[in-house]
Amino acid sequence: MTEVGESERYRRLVEESSDIVAIVDTDGTVTYANRAVERVLGYEPAELIGDDGVEYAHPDDRGAVRKAIDAVRTDPDESRTVECRLRRADGSWCWIEVVMRNRTDDAVEGVLVNGRNVTDHKKRVSELVTTKQRMELALEGANLGIWDWNMRTGEVSRDELLTEMLGYTPAEMGNRMRGWERVVHPVDRERHDEALAEHVAGRTPYYRCDHRLKTKSGEWKWVRTMGKIVERDEDGGPVRAVGIHQDIDDRKRAELALKEERDMFKEGPAVVFKWEDTDGWPIEYVTENVEEVLGYTPDELRSGETEYADLIHEEDREWVAEKANELDAEGVESTSLDPYRVKTASGDVRWVKEYTRAIESGGETAHLLGYLVDITERKRRETELQQFKTAVERSAHAIYIVDVDGTIEYVNPAFEEITGYSEETAVGETPRILQSGEYDDDFYAEFWGMICSGEQWEAEMIDERADGRRIVLSQTVAPVTDDDGDVRKFVAVARDITDRKEREQTLREREQKYRSLFEGTRDALMVFDRDGYLDCNERALELFGIDTVEEFRERTPWELSPPRQPNGTDSKVAALERIETAFEEGEAFFEWTHQRGNGEEFPSEVKLSRFEYDGQPAIHALVRDISERKKRKRELAEREEKYRSLFENTRDALMLLDRDGFVDCNERTLELFGVDSGDAFVGRAPWELSPPQQPDGADSKAAAMAHVETAFEEGEAFFEWTHQRTDGTTFPAEVKLSRFEYEGEPVLHALVRDVTARKEYERRLEEQRDNLDVLNRVLRHDIRNDLQVITGYVERLADECDGASTDAHFETVRETVDHAIGLTKVAREMADVMLSTDEASRPVDLRTVLQSELDEVRSTYSRAVVSTETSIPRTTVEANDMLNSVFRNLLKNAIQHNDSATPQVNLSVTEGDDTVVVRVADNGPGVPEAQRETIFGKGEKGLDSQGTGIGLYLVDTLVDSYGGAVDVEDSDTGGAAFLVELPKAE
């Protein structure tokens, strides 16, 4: 299609449109109009071109039209719709729905106006409004309320008249059918549902039911509901229903009153009375059956001696008279008083219902004519029902009634409290609101089947409150049947046993806990009454040497005791006294001597506690074997006595002190410091028993406090100290402070030892050592000088005497001199050891020491064979510079005391984890077994030796100072082997 053809097509569509299409500029001037203006308004399109389109609008509508044009002009993206009246060519007005769009930016170049004739629609709407107003007036006059029910969604539309009828607002009623069902009287719900079900099934043209609805004030109002299903789906299912509610409360109550009046005659014969309308109501006439009902004869009542007021019970007489006078004043012709009581001739009380009307004479009430109906039996039933209702309402158990479909019709206040669901929420629901999910469908199917068959159902169930909290209910559900035996209702009584169940669970847990404690404790536990034991734990059987609980139960407490207690009392008598004390005072605690099945006795601690056991008073007994405790107590007492004896009898001063000063001391302390008594000593501070300054210049108080604090923090302190007696004299002391607990608090035990004598001895020893050192040096110097002189003369004689016989003698002299010189060296080394102070050991390279001494002995004794069995390891040992003397003496002894033609010495080293063993073996005469224990003593000589033995004594002394050991054994060649074990350096 060409562009021209398509344009022509659109033009024709616009021209042939049944709706008006026009274009106006922003001022409202018409620039185009299609032919519809002629069909709708009667104008030729050309007539309108150039005119102000707004002027064709009704004067009341021109403002709205002008406003719409201005709106689309200022907001071109939005359209505007306005309904207005336009003037036709014939002068009449036509309603047009106008839609305006701004098209100034495109080919239209103006405001596009589409207009549709809505005159007929407006007319129908107006007619509907009028009809609705008339309908509302009619409904209001007839007390009718309209409802519209979507039966698929459950939504209900109600008019305000319907909700106002019950005193609710539309919001309070809601828009769901459930809100309506909630206010239906439980007794009427079944009848209402049956009527609706009949209509839904198509068996009635509409459904109708008179029933009571609960008003907002809590009262019940009689309402007639009529409705009809107006829409069904393809399967015939109901989709929509509409209907009315009519307020019939006044009429219904009148009908019920009339029915009640008629029913009165069914309850018993009516006694007709005629009374004078004066005070006391004298009886003018009464029917013959009065004697049957009240026991009076007609003549008795007509005699005038007894007025009708005399028959009325004294508690009701006043209000009956007031009510009758009130009705008489209002001019009521016919009255029906509330039931009241009358007295029979025999004095019994009967309930009656009175119906009376006035009989006028001359325009005034002359007589009252009425009848009484005996309703005593009905009143009794009502009283019973009221009592039952009161009992139900005040019951602490939840009680609710459901119909055969499971819908809750009634709940009592306890139901609300226990479940958390209010009456408004619960009524109309099913008991499913209480389900907790604890039970499956099969459980509920079995339950429902049982009660529907007429059986009563009882069980404990876990249900759920409205707030989600779980509760345990002990429930009984019983069916209520009619005269034919058909089940019509179900009554459920639920007792909240949640707390009881929790207590039972707690009790079980506690029982399990106490049973575990009962059996798991190391104490013997028993339960007994005045007749003997009832139970015991395993420890009791073990403690008393009894095989079974049954055997234990056959015993009595005194049968598990020796005949007499250690204090001489009879065990049975004493046991009965303590048991009676426990029964009367609740408990008893004492020490006791028990006896096992084998006759062995043991001390025990017994606690008896009274408690309830199976509803009867019993005793719980705890028996603790305290044999070990008694033993420890004896030992503690013995130790305490021992330590007290040591404390008092030791020659050292012993004290106890805390940070505030001394708290105790022994007798030696008082002697040492010259204090008269313990009371005078206690409270002093350590620095008060010291000179102001110590010998090193330190302040005594500061130094003492530092030592005390060290002992408190680190547990002990050991130091030398100068003390001062009360007479001013000082003495040196050795002090040891030790921390311990005293009466629950940390204190220090102080030991002060007077070292005056030791210090004096050390001073003398030091002086002797110095003198000995001088003597040693002088002697060694003089001896060596003399030996050198001897050596010189021997050499000269050897040169002058030339002969084989003398050479051997000269050689012996030379060796003896050399040996003597060697002894002076050993003596020097021995003096160094004995005169030196304790020199701390240090790591020493063992390989260097051994290699040096091996080289020295090889060069000195060329005729001897000195070898090493193993390589010497590179290791360090704990020693000092004197270690060379150890191996020098052992190697030389092995050669000098060797009687073989060729002395042989073998050295080997064995390295262990913590020690090193050096073995020096020779082929000499060896050391006899008997001499091996004493060979290292001072001055002991070797076998057939002319020496002094001082060398081996030096070896043993040095090795012992290093923390090592020396031993001797036989060598593989029959000689001696010396083993030196030295600790490795860390």
C-alpha cells in the first residue's frame, strides 16, 4: 500500500468513527472535526471550524473543560478525561466523555479531542442511584441488611445496615465468612448449616434460617437470614450467593414468650385465682385443684382469713408487690411476673409462674383474674443447670463443646487461660488449633473413630498454646447423645498437667541423679526405720562385708556394731538413743565404732537425717569409714608432738614471723637473744634484733625486709646475718627462712643458728692453712735442694768409679732421687688440693689432657711400652687444672710399681651418654682383692712398693671432687686396671 493510500485509509476511519474526533489549538479554537459531530450534535463539521469549542459546553462544565485543555498543554505526556454536557444544534444538551491528548509536536499540531456520547449511560446511572436510594429506604424500613458472598474465596460484602444491626463496624466484622460464623449462637449453628447445605445441594429454592447472633454488647439478637445461590460453575458448584438479614428479635421473643406461656400448662395444672385489687389481694375465688397444688382447700382461701399475699414467700413478697403496683400504675391490663415462691399448707416452698389480667368495672380495676402454674420442677432443673454452668465457668480445667463436625461451640474461661485462645477466636474453629504436630493422622483417626462410636476417650496429649508454647493436657472426651442414642455433641475436659509433668521429669532426673550419687559415693548410705534397714548402696555392702541388699535388710544398726562402744556404753542402747534423736530433731551426727561381718571393727562418722520414705518417716544414714583419718590424726599428733619437741629442744633458735613481726619462738630463741619470755619476744621485728648496719655496711632493716620478702615470694631464703642480743652484744648467725601456711595465712619459719664457734674455727683453720702452706713450701724447697746436692755427688762418683758393678748402684740412686723429686711435686699438688678453697669445676678437654700425659710418660720411661687401645674422643668433662695430676699419677704408678722386665701400659676411653670412663691397665703384679677397698686411703702403699701411696689418695680426692669415681680391677694381662669415671660437661 502506498503512503497516500494508507493516509486515505486513516482519514476514512476517522471520518466514519462513531465517536467525535476533533482538534483544537491551545486556546480551544476548533481546527478540525469529523462527521460524527453531525450524528451526535447535529452540526456540520465546517460550522465548528474557527469557533471556541469551550463555548459549546454547558456553563457549569466550561471550567472543567478549560482546566483539562490547560493541563494537557502544560503536561504534554499526560492525557485528561472529563465528562461534560455539549449543546446540540437543537438546543438540547448531550453528555459527552471527552479524552484530550497534546499533539502539538506532531502532524496533528494541536490538542486531539475524542468524544463519546454517554447520555444514555448517565441516564441509567441516575436511575440506578434513584432505585438504590429507594431500596435503601425500603430495606431500612423493613430492618433488612444485604450481603453478597463469594463462596470460592470466602469474601463477604455487607452493607452498613447489617453490621449496625449488631453494633459492629464493618472493619470489626471483616470481609470474610469466618467473621460471621464467629457470632452465630453455638446452639443455632448446626440448624443454620443444615439449611445452607440443603440449598447448596439444590434441594430447596433458597435457604432460610432464624438464628441468634451475638451483638457487640454481648447480647443475643434474633435474625432471619434468607439467601440464594445466584451463580454456579460448570460442575454445578456454588460460586456466588446473595441474600438479606432481617432483624426479627422483638417478634421472635414475643413468639417464644407465647410458647413459654403455652408450655406452662404442660408442666402441671393451672390454679385460677380471682383477687380483689386491694392491699394483700384478698381471694374471692380459686379453683378446686388448689388443694392438689398448694394443699389448701378452696374454702380456707375464700374465708378471708388468708390473703393471697400471705401465701407469697416473705423474701419475695415485697418485690412482687412493687412490681404489681408498678404495672398497675402503667395501666398494663395483662401481666406476667417473674417466677416467685409461695408456701404450701404444709410449709413447703413451691415456685410458681403468674399470669394476671385486670377486670374493670365502671372504668376502674375492680378485680384481678389470673392463674398460677407450678414450675418447681422446672426451676429445680434450671437451678441445676445454672449450678452446672457455674461449675463449668469456674472450673480450673479447660472445658469445651464441639459438634459432630468438630466445630467448637463453647469454651469456658479456663480454656482461654490454659490454651491462650479467647472465646471469640476458638468458637467456630476446630480443636486442630491445639495440635502441636506431635501426633500423626492415624492417631487422630483412631481418636475420632472412638468418640464417634459413642465411647469415651482419655489420654495425655502434648498440645500447643496460641503463643506457640507446648503444654501437656490430660484430656477426657465424652460423646453427648440424644434420646435415640445418636451422638449430637462432644464434651472435652482438659486438665493442664504441664507443671506436673515438668515436676515429674525433674523428679525423675533428680531421682536418677540421687540414685547415681547413692550408688556412686564412696560413703555407705542406708535407709531404715524403727524396724530395721529398708535399703542400702553397694558401698554399704562392701564396707560391712555383706553379700546382698536382702541380707543387709535383715540386720539392725546395733547388729553391725560390737556389743559395746569404746567408752563402755551398750551399742544397742546408744544406737536407739541416737536414732530417736534423729526422728525427733531431724538429724544426728556422731562418731561410732562399727563391726564388719568378719568381726573386724572400724571407726566411722555417722550422720542420720529424717525424711519421708513412701509416705512414712524414715532415716537416711551416711556412714563414712574414718580409719585412715584416725590413723592420720594419730600420726599428725605424734608428728606434732615430735616437732614440738624438736622445736623446743633443738639448739637452734626457731621462730615464726609474718610481715608484721614475730608470732612465736622456742626456748633457745629466748636464750640466744637474752629475752625473758615469749610474750616479750612476740611482736618484735627482725631488724630490732640486729645492729643498725651489717658488717658489709648494709642497713639492717632494709636488708632484713628484702630477705623476708624474698622468702614470701620464692618460698625460702638462706643467708648469713649478724644479730644483736638485748645486752648489745652481737654474734654471727646462719639464717634460713621457709614459707608455709599457719592458721590459714602465709608465714615464715625462721631458723637462726649461732655460728660464732664455727667462725672462730674457720679463722683458726685459715691461719693453720696459711702456716701449712708456708711449711710446705719451705720443706719442698729444702728437700729438693738436698736431692740436687745428692745428685751432683752421685754424678761425680760415677765419673771417678768406672766399673760395671758400681754403674747399677749409681743408676738406682739416680732413679730414687728422681722419684723423691717426683714426690715433692705430688706433695705440692696434694697441698694445693688440701689448702685450696672449693674451686668450681669447669669444662676440660679430656683428649688434650690424656695426650699430654701420655707424651710425658713415654719420654720419661723409655723402657716401658705405653699404648692406647682406642682413639681418644674429642669430649669435655667436668674438672679443673688438676685433672692432669690424676692421669700422671696413674700412668707413673703403672710403670714404677711394675715388676715385669718390660712394663706395659694400655689406655682406653669409653664414652657414654652422661659420663666418660678412662681405663689405665698394666702388666704388673696387680692389686689383691683384700686391698682394693683401702688402696686409695692416705699413706697406703702399693704392692711391694717403697712409696708412700699418696699418689692414689690424690687421684681419689680429685676425681671425687669432680663428681666422678675411681675403681680398680684385674687387667687382661694379670696386672691392675684403674677405671676413672668422669661426668661430661653440660
